Amino acid sequence: MKAGIHPEDYRMVAFKDMSNNDVFLIKSTCETKENLEVDGVEYPLFKLEISRTSHPYYTGKMKLVDTAGRIDKFKTKYAKFKK
């Protein structure tokens, strides 16, 4: 491995899955603007749309998260093709 290419400023960051409000802590160098208090300690917050706790591959369940109304738009757009 090349020397001097890896970041050195790792810190604990709270990652929050916005689809099910699950929070987990890992070390990261990601940039954040918000903070979240977990067990009385404040951590930088990084918001995720989907994570291992809500992704169908890991949960074994098909759970549909439609935040933008894409499904309704699709159904209305292609409703005229129904027989």
C-alpha cells in the first residue's frame, strides 16, 4: 500500500437511516453539518436513505419506501395502457 494516502482524522459518527430511524455509530471521515445525541454523547450526524437495517436484501422483506411519490406518478402515467 502507498504511504500517506489514507486520512488520519477518523472520528465516531452517528449514521441515521431515515426510513426506519435506526442509528448506528462507526468511525468515519465524512463531512457533516448536524449533530445527534446518542446515550448522552453528541456525535456528528450523517443521514442515510437506506441502510442494512432497511434494505430488502439484508432484511429478507420487500419494503417499499416511496418518498417522492414515484409509484403514483408511474401508475397514473401508464394507466391508459391497461386493458
